[in-house]
Amino acid sequence: MCGIIGFAGNTEAVSVLLDGLKWLEYRGYDSAGLAVRDGKALAQVVKAKGRLNNLAEKTDGGKTLKGTCGIGHTRWATHGE
């Protein structure tokens, strides 16, 4: 089972995306990722294996990604990597 959340607005997207992914955490998964865009450059993509904690740590709680538009996902591998 995978989960996807998106955000487009006037505030930084990462905190909204990480909070939304926390709601999906109970489903059980083996990886998560974020793609965030600021409207000027290409999207920044960050992926992490394991719990959502790993993704939050990898992005310093979302501080390393800037942008007001983004998407986040969780992945539960049912057929291997």
C-alpha cells in the first residue's frame, strides 16, 4: 500500500507534506520521498529508506528543501526493492 500527498500554496510545502505523511505512517512502509519546487528551478527530490524519521532527518526537518509546491509519498514494497 502506498500513500501520496500533494501541496500547492503560499507557504513552504515541506512541513505540510511531512505532516501529511505522518498520517500515513500507520500503514507500514519501507521508504518515503519528497519532491519540492520553488517555481524557478527544477524540483528537488529526496528519498529515504525506512521510517519517515529517516526522511525528516535527511532534510533537516524539511529545512533543506525550499518551495511552495510539492508532493510526498510513502512506499510499501510488496514485491521487493
